[in-house]
Amino acid sequence: MTGETVHELREATAAEIADWDALVAQNPDGGQFTQTLAFAEVKRWDGFRTHHMVYDGAEPVRALVLERHGVIGRFWYVPSGPWHPRFDSIVAATRTYVERHRPDLVSVKLEPRLRRTDEHMALLRDAGLVEADDVQIHTHTVIADLAQGPDALLASFSKAVRKNIRHAEREGYTVERVEPTPALMDQMWARMQTISGGNGLSGMRGEEYYRTVWKAFTDHGMADWWVGDDGGDGPQTITFTIPFGRDVIDKDEGSRPDRRINGGAHLGRWTRMQHYAERGFEGFDMMGAPPSWRKDDDTHFMHSLARFKTQFAPIADFVPSFDLELKPGRQRLWDRYVRPIEWRAKRRYTGLW
């Protein structure tokens, strides 16, 4: 790492913000859904200030920045970003901008979407960053490789998955993409409560949060809704997906527990994978899993869901968040004392920071 700055960080222009999602899709990482206008809208609802920033250079990087005001200062966070092969330049440009324009910041949390390897962890540390906790729920996730072709993809599934797919097809289970309606969203929320015997996923956000996410991405034309029908009372499964960048996010799903046909969830996932492969997506992200080294830990809140997901593909680990510490003393105070108290007071798992 030379520390040479080949980028300059600045605020995006009005014209760039108007075309923001298309520009984000041109980023070196192919574009992350957490960098979009829809995600910015969700986080403003969640109480954050949002900034649209551009790392200018021969290969520019667009970055959505979330700002929060804690009791000891202000913090920036770039969800699932930014990334450029000259990451030292990204860090140097960030530091220079903050020193000139935002000396009130305690730290900037950076989170390039990189697979967790010794090389990538060393690259981030060598850039002067300090490892922090995971933030995004899909820092550890399951991603099916759509680029390998349908035959190879199907063959990569477990024997049980392939058997369930064939059974559901034979019994007449149907899967289709539909237009969302308020009634469908009502059904979705009701079905999401049936997870874990009616207890829902541990630490789920409230209904208003999910509806805000669904509406924001749907209104921005960045969502697909899918229903699976087994001939029972209403859809057996309802699924909300976010197709953006190189990967599609299989974000939320709810199911009616009194299923008439087994294997519908397997057929639904396989149908969506084929659809998105035909549209040119490279990966199918199943949105969350335990770290690979905890895959057999039944105390992890994602354990039961991951058992289903890993029938399709192995767990993929990405690098955690890293902090560019601008005021290290305040950062340590925040991490050790203030943040744990605030976290307990909220008593909720945010999933998306």
C-alpha cells in the first residue's frame, strides 16, 4: 500500500442523484442493494441522515453514506461498500474529505463486499482500518452460483432438494411472479409470523419496518414478488426479492404452515433461480446464515433457516465492517460502554444498520 490518492471524495450532484441507481450498478463491485435510493429511503425512515458521495477518479465509485448522531459524536457508515482495487486510495480520500469538511466525525465505518480471506482481511488492516463487528445480516450468507448453468446448478443441490422439487412439480405446486397489492403484503406479514412455531425469527423488526422496505424497493422498481400455491387457502409461500447488481437478494419469505404439498419451498427457490439466471444475474443470495465456523451451532438465531438454505449451496463469509478511527478515544468509549447500553435499550435486531 502506497497511500497515494487517486480518488477525491465529493458530494454527488443533483444529476448524479437522479441517475443514482444506474451509476451504483457501474461500481467496481457491480452494485449493492444497500447503496440504492430505495435503501436510502428506508434508512431515513429509520432515523439516519443520508449522503450520496462520489469517489472521483478514472474509475469512480458511488457510495451511500448513513450518518447517525450518538451521544458522544457523529458516525458515518457505508453499507456494503465502497470497493475499488486501489482501496488505499479510497481510505486516503475518505480521510482527506473528513479532515476538510467533517471534523466532527468520530469514525467512518467501511464495509467493502469482499469474501473473507486472509488476503482481504490483511488488505483492510494495511489500509489503516480497525476490524469491527458484523453489521449486515448477509455478511454470512448462502449464495447459489447462477452463472454455472441450470444443469450444473441443479446437480449441485442436495439429493433431498432435487427429490422435493420433483415431488412438488408432480403434485401440481405452482410458482409465479405477481404484482404486489396491500392484501398480499398483509398475507406476507402474517405468514412471516409462522417461523419457529409461530414465534417468528428471533429479533425480527416490527411490521412497519418490513412494510417500509417492501414499499421503497417496489416503488423504485427494484423488487419482485412471488407466490407459491398448493391449492390451499391463499398462497402457501410469498417471497420478496431484490434483483440489483450482479446478485439477486432473496430477501423475505413467509409460508402457510398447513401445506398440502411438500417441497413447495424448494420448487419456489429453484424457479426463482432459473428466472434470475435467464435475466443474467450471477448469484442468488439467500440473505443470511451463521458464520461458516458456526454452521452446526444450534444456538445461533439463523441456525434453523440455514439448515434449509445450505441444501442449495455452502455458506459464504464476507469481511466484517472496518472502522476508520478518526477519534480513537471516543471510538473506544462508544464501543465499550455507550453502544452496548444503546443496543440493550433498543432491544431489537436491526438486520440492516
